Amino acid sequence: MIKKRVKNLLKLGSLIGIRQGYFLGRNWYELMREPYLTLNSLKESRDKSQIFLISLTALSPLFLYIIARVVYDLIRYGSLIMISGKGFQIAIWAQGLILLYLGYWTIIVLREK
């Protein structure tokens, strides 16, 4: 009984994950191609999960840098070192550019009546 429920939950979870992954990939592509139309359709559909995933994507350069830095420090030095260098600056610049791009188009869409 419990095995069947767990199996059904895993099946449903994987199907939902595949669906959300497909829509996220499609939205990334459409954001590069037609950002105004994509953000406008997300606003009209009120798909909060996709809005959350796209917002989380804007923070991904910083998250990837932090994860890579932790793994590198643990392998190389055996502990964490709290010094940032060029990699951190590149991650901040990339994140800033992504946030400016998304912010600009979001403001344009929200100003429309």
C-alpha cells in the first residue's frame, strides 16, 4: 500500500518536473527572442511557478559561483576561505546584467495598462 503511494507520488512528481522544465526552457528561449510578449503572457496567465523559476534564474550566476567556490575550497584547502576574486566579480557582473535585462522588460510590461 505504501509502496504504491510512493510510486504514484514519484510518478506525478517526475511528470510535473518534466512539464515545468519544458516550460522553463521555452520561457528562457522566448525571453531572449521576444521578452515583452513572454513577460506579458506570464503576467496574464499568472503562472506563479514559472515566474518564480525565471526569477530564480536571474540569481543563478551567484549561486553557481558560491557552490563552485565551496567545492573548490574544500577540495583544495580542506576548509572554506572567505576571499573573493575575479570569479566573484564576473558572477556579480553577469547577475547584474541579467537583472537589468529582466527588470527593464518587467517595468515595460507592468507600465502597460
